[in-house]
Amino acid sequence: MPLVIAPCRTDDLPTLRMLARDASLALEFEPLQSDTAFDDLMSDPFVPPALRWIASLDGAPVGFAFSFLAPTHDGSFAMVRLGVVEAHRRRGVGRALLATTQAALAGLRVSHGLREVSVSAWEPNPVAQAFAELHGFQVARHFWRMERPRGPVGLPAWPDGIVVRAFDGGEAALVDFHTAYNRSFADHYHYVRSSLEDTRAITTQKHFRPEALALAYRNEECVGFCRNARWGEPGEVALIGVAPEARRLGLGRALLRWGVTRLQDEQARPVYLMVDGENESALTLYRSEGFAVQRTRIHWSRPLLG
């Protein structure tokens, strides 16, 4: 049978799980090793059904691709995640998955102001690097996974006037989280602009836990937050944000300590976070709190073709 690229539907979840858990892909797709993560992927507001694919060779599933379609500063970009089981590489599967994804993305160029396509992989990965370069992608950024060994954590020293509340799931808290997120990250590389409905969708996903989201208020305005996530045994400080007017007060450090302490209390191993390799202020903070770089993730980018 020929190579077939077919849409990935909810009924294909068992197949997707099997592929992502193959020994040749499991590290690359580490967050997708739990059933909850797969379920959340299929309901993620930034991963539309039209951008999810399964590849089959001779009737057997051998690869997949899905794309995050993210609105950003002035338009949008797509992050394509693509995997082919090692035994079936060098047979054109990755190329076909990318071409199918590219055609689907081209159809969204006007409606979404889509201009940029990215791919990424953990370093070292000579296969991914060769694939990216062959298809015209250039290195755009390095992101670091930083981990902290289990041990004592300093007490959060909340700046004067700051009141910390757990996310209670109510509409007011949802609006506060949504607003604080957009204000905190608007000046970041590949900032993902979130609508209120996007934020609402994230808070209904299976991995989301209200008690793992702290909101920091000053004069009843939310000016910072920390959100933890669990992907099985590891624990991630997934998001720390501080609004521009509340920076350089020590709020980011206090929120980080809150997140790390909570994950350690839950026996998460390891505790980790991801950071843009060019975000020097964040890197300085994380290092001073005991985090060290364990792995590097390369992002390649190119303009949308077609």
C-alpha cells in the first residue's frame, strides 16, 4: 500500500499514543507520555483539528504531525511537531507530513495573518537538524530546560502590598489570569496572544489544577501569577508572569519559590522549567534559585511558503 497521510481524529488517540511512546520518539515527545496529555492535545484551542495528521505505510501507522497555530504580536505563527518512528525513516514520510501541513497552513495565511512556520527538537538531534536544514529552516532560538535538585527552598518574600490568592475557578479570577498573562508576555519572543475563551479552554483541560495556579494582586489588580503542571512524575513550573509595573520588586522570585515548594511537597521529580535562552533576567533568577540547564531545545524557523 502507498504512503497515506490522513487527518488525526479523536478515534486515532490509541494510535497516536502508540507512536509517541515508541522508543525512538518518547524523549522528544516526553510531555505526551501520559493519557491526560494526549486528551488535552486533542482539545487544545491552539491545535485545530485541521492541523493534525497520521501517516501510514503499507497500512501501518508510522508517524504523525500536529501544529500549534498561535496568534502573536501582529499575525500568527505555527509550531509544527512532527515524528516518524525510526524504523520507517528515510522513506519520505517526514517530507510528506511536512508538505501536507504546509498546504493546510497556506490555506490559513489570510484568515490568520500567518507568516512564519517553526519546528523544534532536543539537542543533539542530527536527524532533525538535517531535516530542518533540507527544508529551508534556520536556527531562530534556543530554549533551555532547567532542573532543580530536591532541597530546601527559600520562603516566598512577597513585596509590600501583594496579596496572593489561589485560582478559584470563578469568572473574575479567569479574567484576572487572562489579563495578567497577556500583559506579562506581550514583549516576549513568540508571545502567544490569548483570548478570554482560549484561557477558559486551557482551564478546563485535564492537566489543569486550580490549586496549582497562584494569582498575585496589588490594589485588587492581578499583577503576577505562577502556574504549575504535572506530566506524570515530573513537575513543571509552567508559567511565571509579572506585569510590567510590578517588575524588579522581587515578585517573580516569590512566585517561583511558591511554585517550586508546591511541586516538592507533591513529590514531583524532577522539578523543571523551560526558558528562552536569550531571556537573561529570567536565567539569572532561575540560576540563583538552584536551577541548572539540563537540555537545550532548538527552534528553527522559516517564512510560510506557498
